[in-house]
Amino acid sequence: MASVSMKDVASVAGVSTATVSHVLNGTRNVNDETREKVELAIKLLNYRVNSVGRTLRSGSSKIIGYVASNLSINFYMYIGRAITHVLSEAGYNIIYADSQEDPRIEKRNIQNMIQQNVDGLIIVPVNQDCSYLEQMIGDLCPCVFLARNPIGYESDAVLASNFEAVYESINLLIEKGHKNIGYMAAISNTTAIERLNGYKAALSDHNLPILDNIIKFGSGELESYKAQKLGNSYKLTGELMKNKDITALFISDGLSTVGAVNYLFTHHYHIPRDLAVITFDDAFWLSMTNPSFTVTEQDTEGLGRKSAEVLLNRIHNSENPYQVYRIPNKLIIRESC
Amino acid sequence: MASVSMKDVASVAGVSTATVSHVLNGTRNVNDETREKVELAIKLLNYRVNSVGRTLRSGSSKIIGYVASNLSINFYMYIGRAITHVLSEAGYNIIYADSQEDPRIEKRNIQNMIQQNVDGLIIVPVNQDCSYLEQMIGDLCPCVFLARNPIGYESDAVLASNFEAVYESINLLIEKGHKNIGYMAAISNTTAIERLNGYKAALSDHNLPILDNIIKFGSGELESYKAQKLGNSYKLTGELMKNKDITALFISDGLSTVGAVNYLFTHHYHIPRDLAVITFDDAFWLSMTNPSFTVTEQDTEGLGRKSAEVLLNRIHNSENPYQVYRIPNKLIIRESC
DNA sequence: TTGTATGCGTTATCAC
DNA sequence: GTGATAACGCATACAA
């Protein structure tokens, strides 16, 4: 509405808009006296740059879009904060979009951001198959994938070291004498496969058999986090635990954890006496249950920071070959194992 | 980079840019044949409108900004989804910004959004005192406050019915025979006062005394949600529970709940036998603890929907007097009372 | 039914 | 050291 433009500032200060612009951006030498006149006018009129005009003219919005599959999962919010921290330092503004696990919303979010002329994108894709993003993004803006390795789209990716994290966790259980270690996963995608491979490798390396009947994989359907508490993973855990030989359980994702823990508590498992448990991904409530849970925690700070840095590199130097970066987890030992 | 503009489309279709624009927006009659030529060119070139140009020219970005005090609290994300739902229907795009409970970040977020020419703002303010937003926002864009009633800034606000929700909860406890009902609050602001007044009114209406020594108020400092589990509310609950007359406890905000519940579990309170408990605000884990917790749940869907509607009204009709809207809570009875 | 031309607010290329 | 002026991509008033 009552918007003040550079023209107004220029007129009040008695200079040209070019001078105002240069004062604002420090892009050329300005006489001290002139500068002061301009700065006074800016204060007087309460002038703020219009980013839209600037973006149109300069071709750069200084905005980075963070499009996450599901922002109601704290994991992705914490990553967002780390991203924001790094990128603000570098002079960028960050806008968040929430895809709500819906590929159509994700598509719209990315479309919008591109139309807003974002200088870069950090994407947690809803689906593994990202080929449909190819013609949307193309070479319009650099783009880093986060937490999930995209299929059908060549780009940088920053991922947790899924294999190593699970390997380390299973190792711990084996060292404690467990031989029948159940494995629970709600989702099946390449990330889930990487984790499962860590499990299998750890068993193999200790000459333990891999028993298919104590590995439980969900349908791959994504349930909303809110609905999750009564969801599929509760049931899957029940089916898994019919096998009475199991003395330890590894829960391989945060979505499974809610239902699985709920099942174990409801059925009065004595942890860790009857059953040792380790879960993938920390959550604040996992340290306040009785017993508290041993977890392999993903490094949100590291993941966010790295993806921001990779994006910045890509923006400034678009010729390097694409690369996948791995951020190690951290094993946090609590009471459940 | 290889960005396609209306000019390119016009040239390929053999028409003027005006025609392309009108085809795109349906703003005037176009010959079927011409339209088809244009649409073909658009497909051929994979053309997408540039929102920046459109915004600059039209003065409207069709973007609404949602600036929340702390997006890692699920409550605010769920509200964001409801907002998004209503506003997408109305043809707006929504961008989220996370203030991380830091007024400086909030300020930057709002500043950015205004510079991006957003058509409206929905703000969960970090501080109660919003007078510093006055000169930033002014009449530059309509703005609805959410969840916290701003001081020093005249605007619409959409709030939970704090008074009634607590009144109803305390009523339930009184009906169950409780006379010494402890009250816990981590934060002290007008929202907290409203809730406390609901507590006091319920007691008064049943001719029960209001005992200051079983009411515990935090310092008002905001702790990060992540750090909260070991934070102030744990300690405050401990101090409160020194009073052995207390037979019921009302926890008046989600931030307190984490610490308070942690304290009660750690000290092996038998709930509800020794102590009946009701908390303000639901969270998924409150239904999977043992016992599960009775809560007065805030209606995120209603809060988000209403604030979006109020904003739309304000955008289309800016002359109505400002108003405060209240969205009722829902009492969900579980095992803790 | 369609085209031409202007301006939104800014930056950048000239010229002075 | 400073000022005109063009151009970014689009929508629209006006002309044809």
C-alpha cells in the first residue's frame, strides 16, 4: 500500500536513484556528504528495499528453498535450522515448504519456489523416484537432496551413514550376547535397504545366521506422523514378537519407533531383561520413558550444515561432478540395552 | 539460467506477449486457433510464469507468510497445515518461517516477507509485546496474530479459549472430589494468565480456596523445546510436589508437560491413585505413556482454518474493526484422571 | 480479436 | 563522483 520506492528516496535526498542504489549496496564510491543525505532520507521515509524489483533486475533472489517431505517430524525441522544458520551467514534467506508426504504438494512447492526465482533448493523428496523433478528443475537452479538418495535425478545428496550406524548398533547387541536380533522397518526404500544391509553385515561378520522370519518390513506406505501411534508399526511389532526366540530388537526408523514402543509397553515387555532394544533416530521422549532407549542418533546439525555448504559450492561453482556425502550417526547408550 | 520468458513464447507462437498473457490468465477472449498456437508454444518451450515479474507488475504476490515462534513444536506445524489447506484453495501460496523463539530472527523473517511483497501475514509472535512490529508492518500488509494476543499492535487475533478450557478441566477434577489441585506453568504471559484465571474461577465457583503455595509459575524464560526435557519445569514440579496435600495436578502448557511428566515418572508417582493429572495441549506421546494422560486439546485445525479465513476477509475488506476470535478446546479423557 | 507501449522497483551500462 | 537511461518479465490501458 503506502510503499516507498528508491525514487522517493532519491527525490527527497536530491540525488539520482543510481546513487541511492549504490549507497545501499556499497557498489561504488560515494561522497560522504551525499551518502549522509541519502541515509537521512531513507530513515525519514522508513524506506525498505523491494526484493521483487531487485530480484527481477539482478536475476538473483538470495533466497534458498527448503522443501521437506514432512516438517512435523522434528528431525527435519532441526535440519532446517542448521541449514538456516549456515545460509543466513552467507547472506541468504531461507523459506520452508512442507510437502506433507504428498508428491503433488511437493511438486507444487518446488514449482512455486522456482517461479519465485530461488537461488537454490534443498529437497527431502517424498518419493525415492525423483525423475519427475527433472523437467521441473532442470538447470533452472542448483539443488541438493537431503536424507534420501534420489533415483532418476542427477544431483548432490547428503545422507546419514545408514549402513555404518546400524552395523555399529547391531555390533553392540551381539557383543552383549544376543544372537536372535529382530529387525523392524515401517518403510521400504533405498535408505531402509542400506540400514538392513548394515544389520546383515554385522551378523555375517560374526558368523550369525540371517533369519528372514525375524525381519519385518512394512508395506512402504507412509502414514501420517499424527496417525502413526495407532498405525502399522504397532501391528508389525506384534507379528514380529510372536517369535519367542528374539532377545533383542532393532527398530530402524523413527516412524516405526512410536508404534513399536507403544506395543512393547502395552504388552509389558521387561526391557532390557526380556528384550534389549535399540532404535534408529533419537526423539526427546525416548530419554524420558522407563526405561530410556538406546538410540543411534542422526546428526541433524551435521546434515543441515553439510547440505547448505554443498549448495553454496554448487551455486558458486557449478562444474564439479555430483557427489554423495555421508554424515555419521552417534550411538547414544541408555537403559534399553 | 536457461529461463524462458513470455517473449520467447510469443515469438514461437507468432503472437504478441499481450496475447500470451491473456491466454495464461484468461483475461480476454482469444481465438481458439490463436490459443492453441500459444498453448503449443508453452508446452514446446516448457514455459513457466515468472512470479517475480508478475508480482512486480501486478502488485500482488499471491503469497501468504506464516511466521511461527517455534516450528519444531508440532502444534504450530499442524496449524500451518490447516492454514495452507484453506489458503491454497483460495489460490495463495504459503511460505513458512521459523523464528526459533528469537525476536531478532522473527524480525528478520517478517522483514523478508514484507520485502518479498507477501499479500498477508499470519504471525505467532515470540513476545507478547509486539509494538516493535508496528513500524515494520504498518499498513504494508494485513496481518493476523495467532495463539498469542499481541500487546501494542492493533490487529486481528485468533486464540484458543484458554479460560474455558482450563475451567472445564478443573471442574472435572473437582467433580472427582479433588480440593487441592496443584497448578504448573512454565511461562508467564497473558495466555498463561487467562488459563490461570480459568483455574481460579473454577475453584471459586465451587467455593474452594485459592492457595498460592500450590500454584507454580516459571520465570517466563523460554527454553528450547529440545533442551526442555531437563529444563526448568522438571525442577518447578519438584518444588510444587513438596506440598503433600496436593491430590491433583494441572499442567498448563505443552512446554511444562515434558519436564513435569518426566519428574512424576522419575519419582514413581502412582497416577491417578496418588495424583490425578490433566495437561494443556495434546502430544502423541501422552497417549502412549502408562498411564495415558487426560488432556485439554487445542484445535489446531480450527485455529489454522480460522486465522486463514480472517486473513482472507481482511485482504478483501480492510475496513472492518479488528477482532479477537476464540477457538474452543476439546477435553480428551484418558487414564490419568 | 489482437498488437503496441508503458511502468512496476531495481541494478547496471553508459556518459559526463 | 554522479546522473540519465535501459532492461529484467510481466499485466494492462489504449489503439487498431
